[in-house]
Amino acid sequence: MSFPTSHKTVFVMDHTLTASSGVKLEMDSFSKCRSGSSSNGGAGPVHLQPMNLIPLRPVTKSLWTCAVEAITEYCRIVWDIFPGSRLIRFVAVDKTAHKLSSWNPEDQNLTSLMNAFMMLGPARAIGPGKLDLFKGLRTAIEILMEPSAVQHEKRTSLTESATKVLNKGRIILVTKIDTEEEVKTLKDKFHDTLLYLNKVAAATDNLMAINHCDLVLLNLWPDGPLCPMPWRSWPDVSTIMSCEFTNLQGGVSLAPKLCNLVLKHYDLASTTVTGIPMKEEQNASSSANYDVELFHPAAAHAAILKGIPTETAHLKTYREGADYETVTLKWCTPRSNANVELQHCSSAYRITSVDVNSRPSSCLTNFLLNGRWVMLEMPRKSGSKVISHMLACHGGDIYIHTMYTSRSILEDPPSISEGCGGRVTDYRIPDFGEFLKANKLAPYPASALSSDDNAVSTPLVKSREQLSRHTKYWPITLSATSLFTLGPQVEPLTTLMVKSTLTDDEVVECKQVILCLMSMEARGDPLPSPMAGRGGKGMKREDQYRAVWAELEQYLQVHLHTAAHEKVLKCFMDCHNKASTPEYKGDEKVDIDQALKELDDYNFMTEREKQEFNMGGMKHVPSDLPLPESKRRRSAPPPLTPMGRSSGVSLLTLWENKVSSEQSRRCLEFQGRLRAEGNVTKLYINLQKDKDKDDGGPRKKN
């Protein structure tokens, strides 16, 4: 079992940091005296009046005091968020090394820590050359080799993982270093001592060898000019050691710097709750909005930061005077009951306030400890608000809960017709079921493979090729397609075009689907499936057919697997061009109805006639010869001549022919005026013929 590096931490503190940090202590500089009547036994009023005295000399904090305050805050954050699971010990170094605490749970609290520092006393100035920091580092290594209660339980258990318990830790040295040579000397000497003590620990039963140690050197520099030594990092000193050197300015900026370190060492994140309504302390009738910063494990932000970094960048900001980022969440007015919201939480993590002594933090903490709860809203650039987190108290500890922004896992399993973030009811569910059936895999024993089969023709390869053909063009939703909403109208074509090969009959079926759509458009028939446009209104008929033709062309272009597939595409291109411009063959116009009739005749051909027609060797039967009805039905259709560019007909001639044909259909002249002989014609010819038949024949004139 591997314990993290943050499981055990040892602070080695230089107890000789007596230099001034520059932080002044505010103190009153006046005394108090009694004045007034002392008669009647001194029962008169007593007045306190300040006297004009010389102000006191300013008192500043030492580097030791600033270090103790900042490290105490470091420990408070760790123990609030990880009670009992993250252990910290302290070693003070002056002439000797003083152990201030142990790994026992009784020492892992602020009360025990402050008592230890009180017993140690303030920083002491010693003579030059008497400070040996390496005594403290050696003592820290020996402390890390002592197993904690959890490690001792794991390594002494009679299980297979008892021998796999890894011992990792971190040693933080707080001192004042003047030159880079001191840093190099400490790093090298620490590494050699670590290797030596590991050999010693391996020969004992009560100590654990250190598998990896992270050495952090914190250089406390007095307030004033910055330290000339830059930040350095050695992540690969060896397989068991890494090192980091950091400069910290002593004073008010020391605590924020250590906050940055605690976020890094324990994988924490910062959340700023903004817009907290709070009554003013001086005027209870008015209120103002305040902000409170919280620390918690970084996993609480994983759900809202897992998207594209550019889209979630607006959530993170830098706080003033801090080097780390914080996520800003807005306060939402609490509801009366939190039971429903608690069921929508995916995880919960302990939190702690950064500025625990401020009035806004204290009010928020008391509000939550009294059984109330707070919803936090994630800011968005557009759209409605999203509740992403919740603050609530459980057993005296305050937690931040990560909310489900889409759907709770405690609800019923979602239907495939309901998408994330809203209801999407236009998925092609039946088509997807057919797609799964067509690409269903089945076991194929290796013994069934013949010796002639190679790696290219195995069933797995063929299945992959079939899946690749079926997924070349497959819209997921009905709103994204116009072709597949037609249903049975295009089903033969969409089913056959995905096949690896096509027979002659299947090619004819695909062509018949194209010609049927052309015929529907020519007759002005509406498409069977309405396609909604903007505002909920249906698209115009011309726009519907235009969308179908565009998608059908794209679909046929994708599925050009063989020459037979190319024939279907060629038929589409020919018919589509012919529909936009009339095409003539001699004096006879080739229209859609005639093409459909020819396809029907093709279906009544014999197999030999079909082969001759496909090979182009069948002679066309003259239409004036009397043929039986069966033979007439089997006559081969004349070949359709595509709109050629080599026919010698200009574009102007084609356009004039189209206009004249449309004009002739719209403006039919009365037949009587078209007669050359006196413009006289007989009316009701059919009626006269029927009358003659009833009388036995035409009557003779007298």
C-alpha cells in the first residue's frame, strides 16, 4: 500500500531567527490617572484622563515569531481538512535538536502545538559557528523512519500487502540561508545521510526505510531588499529524493506564501464565495455583500473545470496579494429544505476558511454550523444559472458538496431520447437498432478458417470493413438529416448502397428510388415527413427537395465502392441535371414518367434479356410493330441520353425550348381555330359516335 508524500511532514525550524521582520506591533502610549472628588469615602465620580507622555519605542516581530504564526496557520488548514490522516511533527534547532511532538493523534492539534512552542520559548541568539542545521535534518530523517499508527497496522497485518507498504514523507527546513553554496551543501549532505540511514533502517524491525523524501528549503529573508538567490527546484536528485528552494519575505507576506505551499503540498484548491448578504455591525437595518475564501481538496472543482480550458478560464481569478488562483462562486438564497438537493451530490469534501478570524468568515461558519445550508451558483457567460456546489454541515464539520449539473445517478436510468442538458427527442432510435443488428459480432472459431484464408480476409477484418462502410455517413438525429426522414421512400437505396457489391437488380432498385423522388417533385407531391424550419414552421416544398437532393448526392458520393455504385451516382447526376433543363431526343421529349415506365418494363424481362440489356447488345423493337401484350411489356427501354455538352445545342436554344414547352402547356389554343379549312370543326365528336352505335350505324341523308 502506498501512502502519499503528504502523509507525514516534518518541520525543521531554526530557533536562532532573532532578526527583526519589520512588522510593527501596535501599542497604546498613554497612561490613566484618577481625578475628581474623593470626599464621602471616595463615592464621587471617577474620570480617566490621558496624560501627554512620550510614545513608546516601536516593537517589531522577529523572524521566529512570524514563522511560528505562519506555520501554525499552515497546520490549521491541514488539520481542518484532513483530520487524523495528515500528520505533522516539529523539530527546533539551535545548539541541539529539540523534538516538539510525536505521530500520536493527541499531538496533531493546535493546542498541543502552541503548548510545545510555549515550552520552547522565544528565539535564542547563539555564537557564530554553533548552529548546526544538519543535526535537525538528521533528526527529521530519523523521525520519518518511525512508522505512523496506520503504517504500523498495515505492515504488521498478516496479508499479502504487508510487505508492500511504502514510506514517503516531506521535510521542510525553515531558516535563513545567505549563499548558494550553503544550499548545495545541505542538499548533498542530506542525500548522503538519507542513503546511509536507509541501510540502518533496513536492518531493524521497528523502523521503515524511506522510499521517497521531498526536501523543501524555506529561506526567511527580513523585510527590505529581496534575497538575490532565485527559486530553484531539483525534482530528480535521485530516485528517493527531490529538493526545492524557495525564498519567503518575512512579515505580512509570509502567511500568503505558505498558503500557496499548502495548496501545492496537499492538492488543495481555493473557492471564493461572493455576494454574501450580511448585516452591518454598526447598523443592523442595513446590509452589504461580502466575500469569503475557502480551502478544500481540488477534486471539488473537477466537474466544472473538466471542459475546454478556454471556456472555463473565466471561472478562475487571482486574489489580491496571492500567487494562486481561486474559483469564484456566487451565493444563492438558501431554501427551506435541503433533502432533495442532498440527493443530487456526487461528492463532498471538508473545507476551512482562509481568514478564520474575520467577521464574514465567522458569520458564514456560524450560519452553517446552525444547520443551515448554502447553494453556490457557477457564473456563466450566457444562459440560465447553474447550481454547481453546496455548503452544509455534518457532524460539526463543514463540507462543500459537488452538485450534478445535468442528471442525478439516483434517478431512474435515462432514456436514450433524453440528452445531457435537456430533452432531445429526435434521435434515430429505430435506425440505430437496425444498425446494431446489421453489425452484430458473433464468435467464429479458428478451426473454421480454411488454409486459403489470409489475414486480409478474416471475419474480423471483414466486420471492420462493413462497420466502416455503414458509418461513413450516419446522422445521429433526425433534425440533422433530410434524407433519412423519408422512411420507406428511400429505404431500398439506403440499405443497398452500404453493401460491398451490388447486383444488376439492386442497381435498378436504387435507380428506381431516385426516379420516384424525381416524379414526386415533378408532380408537386409533398414529402411524407415534415421538416421543421425556424420558428416551428415547415420548410417550403422547394427547400425540402433541395435539401434531399443535396444530402442524397453526398450520400452517393461517399459510397462509391464498386462500378455498380458508380452507376447509381451517374443515374442521379443525369436525372438531376435533366430535371433542371428539359432534354430532347429528336422530336421526342424524355420525361420522368417514361423513365419509370421503362423501369417497369425492365422488371418483366427474362434473365437473358436483362443480361443483353445490361451489356448493351439488345436491339430496340420498333414501336409500330404489333406485339403481344407480354412482349410489349418486356420491350427494352431506349437508352437515356444524358445532357451532353457535345450535342451542339447552345444554352440559349435549350432555354428557349424550355420556355416554349412550358408556354404551350399553359396556353392551349382552341382546336377549331387550328383547322386550315375555314376554321370550322365539329363539336362533341365522341357523343356523335356513341349515338350512331346505338342506332345501328350512321344515317343517310335525305
